[in-house]
Amino acid sequence: MRLKTYFNVWKIFGFNAIQENLVNRGSNILFMIGKVLRFSFSLIFLFLIKNTVSSFAGYTSAQMIVFFLTYQFIDLISQIFYRGTYVFSNEVRLGSFDAYLTKPINPLFRALTGKPDINDAIFMIPSLAVSFYIFNNLDISVTWLSLVWYLILVTNGLLIITAINILILSIGILTTETEGIIWIYRDLSSMGRFPIGMYMQPLRFVLFFIIPIGMMITIPTEVLLGVKPSFSIFVTILVGVGSLIASLKFWNWALKKYSGVGS
Amino acid sequence: MTKYLTLLKITWQNSLVYRLSLFTWRLRSFLSSLMSLTVWTVIFTSNNSAFGYSKESMITYIFLVAFLQSMIIASSLNGLASRLYSGEISNYLLKPINLFGLFAIQEIADKIKNLLFLFLESLFLFLIFKPIIVFPDLKLFLLFLIWSFGGLILNFIITLLFGSLGFWSPQVWGPKFLFFMILDFTAGKLFPLDILPIMLQKIIYLTPFPYLSFVQIQLFLNRLNSQDILKHTVILVFWIFILGTITNKIWKKGLKSYESVGI
């Protein structure tokens, strides 16, 4: 019953976001063209590598493309649902967050999912279609079992993304400034376009355990491709669930430190 | 002249006020270079040459692109359109200073700051990758510096041109996003443009973007013959002249229609 209420609230967020997008049609069309160009150029680059280089960091060049497609999917999901993180610190500064606290829904839910990205939701459709087409034409073999594990680990990756976004929101409460952190996270996550194992230590450790991009993207892809994963599935799921629990505890602690601006 | 020097000093001091923002901005630039260098180092691990580049040439390319990215493409004027639309420039219009002169001073302060950090970052990357940098002869090096200066002016003009959108519309993030997406790839940030299919290269060369760093690096790497050097010099001057004239006209028109109420 409570879940249904939250779903209905989220639908209102989505509806509001669509209305906002329709007001700024011109800018949104250009934004969409930009997204398509970025995706296309990245694919062109990867296919150029595929056609020139036979292996890449121990993977075949076809396998390397799957890493990029997984990154693209997980990143888009994160953008669609958690765009609210980008504007949250501003809402703390302006005092809008005070209003969230007085509403009969969880303030974390409002802060995290309050601004769905409609552009990315629309872009998801062609992006998925192209990804499936490319995936089907790659010279790789996938078993049903590895596909099931892939889906489980991608879901685990989404838990990690949720945890990172909650962490950023909590920092927003404590410092009211998160723009720099968000962009660094975006840059670090873009490193997941390639297998994390190719980076040198200690960056590799950071990308597996501190900001676990590797657990989000590299491990699921390795499992899908039937390659021995860099870390066991157990460790990956432990990091996913553990990071979510830790981030929720941090959020609750940060919330206690919040002092409203009385707007 | 003294007032411009004072402005330079103030802009420099302002840029160092938000040190955390400065740190995160530089860290992002560093991570971007680190990723590119890692990708290309991995590609060249099993290949002596790829896409017509030797390992040394490609690593030199990536170092140079990081350098020119910070010196030419990075700009303190990216928020110019919103400064115009919000009426912030009214303050400057009332002062006995040339508006373009002020913007140029702000750019110079930004470039000096970038240059200082760039040396530190490059040193760090140098120690990690220990690359063999290929240097051209003195004549080519001097021409490289002149072309880089030309690229800097060209980028300044393009930034002013985009900024002028703020005279008429608050919706500038769409065109800006598209512009940055195009720039990211057409200036040769992640990979050299000459690895792309010929058709795509021809289209990109119809724009001024390759003149913001790609052709400069080609010159540095001694990959241009005398005919190419002459052709690119003429085209670079042509873009500066044409876009400079258009920008000047648009700004004159914009300033005539500019109004700010209650500032």
C-alpha cells in the first residue's frame, strides 16, 4: 500500500519533469542531439579500436565493447532516476529542503528521485535498441546462467549507485556544496567504460572498493562474458549491500546535523 | 594599463578563493588525462604502432592534448550567457573599461592558473607513465606556439559568440551542452581525428574545432608537410577573422537590445 503511494508520488515527479521539458523544447532537443553524438562518437572510437587491435587488457576487442554497453546502461538508469542529487545542495542552501521534511513522505525519497531526467528516459529507448543490435552482432558467446548472474549483478550495481547518490546527498546536508564531488564521481564512473583491471594501483583499488565502479560495471560484464571475475560474486554483492546500508546510516546521521534555514 | 593589471590581480585572487572547487576542477582534468593515457598505453602494449601512430607519438599526442585543453579550450567565460541574462554585466558597462578587455583579462588569469597546475599534473603523469616525448625542431616549435596562440584567440571568440545567446534567451544550457559534446570529439581530446573515416574527417574540417588543438598537435608531431602548414595557417586566420567579425556584430546588436531592470 505504502509502495503504491510512493509510486504515485514518483509519477507526479515524472509528470512535472515532462511539463518542464515541454516548456524548454528547443534546449532539450539540442541536449538530446548532444547525447546521441556522444554515444555515436564513443561507439565509433570503440569500433575503430576493435577493427585495429585484436586484444585489449586481456580481453578481446568485442568483449571490450560489452563493457562500454554495460556502462552506458547503468549510467543512463542512474541519470534517469537520481538526477535530483545534482540540485540537492542548492535546495539545502535555499531552504527548500525544510519543506521536504514536513511532507508525509521520506525526505530521502524526495531528494533522490524528485527530479527524474526525461531526456535520458527518452534517450534510453534508442540507446537500448542500438546496444542490443550491437551485442547480437558481436563475436561473443553468452550462456543463460551467465545472463541471469549478469542481471543480478547489474541490480547489485544499481544498489551501489543508489548508495553513492545517498552519500552525495548526505554530504550536501553537511557542507551545502556537492557540485565538485558529483562531477568527480561522474568522471570516475566514466572510467568504467573500460575494464577497471587495466588501471594501475592504487587507482584500481579505489575503483573497486572506495568508489566501487568496478563492482558496478566490470564484474557484471566479466560474469556475462564467462571471464573469471576480478573479485568473487560474493564480495561484489557484499560491497553492494554493505554500501547501501552504510550510506543509509550516514544519511540518518547527516539528517540529525541538519539545521534548516527557516525559509 | 594599470587598471587592467589591477583587474588581472583581482581576478587571480578571486579564482583562488574557492580552493576546493579549484582542486576538484583540476582533479577532473587529471583523471581525464590519466584515463586517456592508460587506454592508449594498454593499446600499445601488444602493438608497436596503431592507426599510423607509434607509441611515442600517441603518448606525446595525449600529453599535448591535455596541455592544450587547459590552455586553449578551458575558459572562465563559459558562464557568460547567464551573466548577460541575469544583468550582471551592467556593473561592468558602467565602468571605464572595455568589456572585451575585461573578458580577455579574466581569460589570461584563468590560463596562468591552469598553466601552474598543469605543470604539476604533467610532472605527476610523467612520473607514472615515463613517456618518451617527441619534440619538433625549433622552427616548428615556434610555429606551434603561434598556432596555439591563434587557437586560444579562436576559442575566445567562439566562447563570446556562444555567450551572446544570453542577450536574448535564458535557455543556453542546451546549445552549450551540444557545443561541448561536439568540441570534446572534434578537437581530438580522446583520440586523434585522423584515425576516423575520411568522410567524417572531411565534415569535421568544415568546422573551426580542429583548430582548437588537433592541428597544433599534428604540427608538433611533424605530421604536416609544408603545403598542409600553409593551408592550415590560412584557415586558422580565416576562422579568426570570420568568427571575430560575426561576434563583434552580434555583440553590438546585443548590447543595443540589452536591458536590465532593478539591478
